Amino acid sequence: MLKKEMGIEATLVEGAHGAFVVKVDGETVYSKTERNGLPSSRDILELVQARGG
């Protein structure tokens, strides 16, 4: 969705302990552990757009 909507290529980095974190230019914009759940694709798109991604 990021590529289609914004022309951004996302990179999946394997982690541990079920972590799910979205970063824009090294800054965390979403953390599953902080928000107690997974975001929708639309949520991620809106968070990236809000950061000027």
C-alpha cells in the first residue's frame, strides 16, 4: 500500500518477541507493544503521511 499510494518501498526487518514497529527515517511512528495491537494498512499509511514520509 505504501508503494501504491506514496511510491515508498518498505523494508521488513525480522525481529524478536513478536515486535512490530514502523519507523520513518529512523523515528518510531508505531509500536505494537505501546499500542497493544496491530495497525491496519490504512493506519500505517496515515502515520507515514503525517511524518512527511
